[in-house]
Amino acid sequence: MGTGKEVDLFIKVVQNMGSKLSDGFELFTTGVLKRHKEKWVLKYNNEYNGTSKISLFDAGFVEIVSCGDVCYNLKLNKSKVTKFVCNTKDTFSYFSVDTKDIFFDINENGGQINLEYCFDVGETGNILQTRLNILIK
């Protein structure tokens, strides 16, 4: 695909912690979608005043790297518990991530990404359930 194709992104995130009501946000932005040897890579401006890169590997796992006011590296793999590393200018945290679902259907014309995962919020005993849906046009 050369330098990649500019795409429109419709991103919806829904989070639920324990018995609390769901919280979430929607983001409409543009990005670049590019096919690499064994993965699709999607780059876009994120909600944290920075950029995000989502790598969707043909083998079925996903890596999300985000930099800005909040920086994180999230690796999602349905076959095992992974680590989520998150930091701001004042904090640095590790979380264990349990991936519930990974689905993506991508081609040169766009597609969709649906991810669902949970992570333990430190010593609080709370589990943060997250659903990330991205429509690419």
C-alpha cells in the first residue's frame, strides 16, 4: 500500500467497573491504514492529545501503542493474560489484561475492529471491562 491510505475513523469506547454504570466516549478522527507483511497498522490522533498505533496481526493478536498526555502499550491475545503498561507525567502502572474477544475485518477499503478486554485495577479489587469498537471508512 505504499505510504498507506487516509481513512475516517469512528471510535467508541465503553467501560464498566464493577457495579458502576458504564462510562465511555466517542471519537471521530482521521488516520492512516497500511498493510505490512503480516499485519495491518492503523495510526490516528487520539483523545489524549497524541497519537495511537494499532497493529492487527494476521495471527489474531493486537498491539495498541498510544502516546500523549497518557501513554500506554496494550497487548491483547485471547490465548493468555498479558500486561498493560500505562504512564502519565506523574505515574507509571502495570495491569494484567484478560482478553475476552478480538475481531477485525480489514481490507484496503476499511473495515471494523472490535476488542473486548478486562483488567484488574491495581489493589482496588475492581475489574475494568472495556469494549473498543472502531469503524474504518
